[in-house]
Amino acid sequence: MRSVDAPPPCPPIPMNHPATRPEAPASNAAFDAALKAADPLRGIRDAETVIGLAALADFTLLEDTAMPSNNRCLIWQRTRGILA
């Protein structure tokens, strides 16, 4: 029987994140504009803002890997586990 005090850890969650830095390619700006045109609530978010909001929801950033075309792969894990 599993203890309620020790829930299993949440599996890592990967997230592709386009760069929002000034040196990001024009294609990222065009992609952001297309997302916002489809729905004003969509769009590329500032990575540091996303990291801060994730921390408020008990997610820890495990890895931040550079990807092609100035994208980033962010790997998250929920701090409290899936039952907390």
C-alpha cells in the first residue's frame, strides 16, 4: 500500500519554447504574430516569465536546452508529485 505522505513523482514534462530574445530570427516574430492573429491570448511568451509562473505552480525547471532556430526545450517536473 502506498503512503499518502509520499506520492509518486510526476514524470518530466518537455516543452518547446521559441526564443523571445532580440537576436531571435524574424521567423519567430512572424510565428508570434500569426498566433496572436488567430487568438489574442496566444503567442510566444517570455521564457523567464514562464519559468516564474511554473515555479508558482510547483514546477521545477530541470533542463533548458538550446535547439535549432533559436528555440529552447524546457524540461519541467512537478515538485509535489501527482497526488499532492
